[in-house]
Amino acid sequence: MGETKGPYNEEFPVGAKVRIADREKLERFMSDWKYHHPLQREQLQYGGRVVSVTKVSFYHGGDELYELSEVPGIWHEQVLSDCS
């Protein structure tokens, strides 16, 4: 959602190492998020993993969407943190 760099500017560029939020935070996001690209139940098992960003895209309005190495699905900025 462009929390630090604004809309349409990725927080994590391709190749960046990121940590996926823990399962509890993922479950809370899954419950609270009512918009595009909801998390899927199978994504919960990847909580806490450190992975690399493989692709960045943007939803209309500037929300950042990430694809990550070694894990399926589309991931939102709100459930990722920097690992550098």
C-alpha cells in the first residue's frame, strides 16, 4: 500500500530478501483483508520464511503485490518485512 515509498513504488525490489509474517499475523490479515488478492489458506504454512522477491506488480490504486521464490501465491506488502 505504498507505506514508505508511496503508491506504484515497490518497497521490496526484485531480488530483495524478505521475511513473511508469522502465521498469527497472516491469519489476522486473511480475516481482516476484504479487497483484491486475498491470501489463500495454503499460504499460511509459509509464515516466518525468508525468501526472495521474484516479481513485483501493482493493483489499481498502487497496492504492491509480490511473487516470492519457493512459495506459491500473491503476497501483500503488509505481510512482508525487509531482511537486509
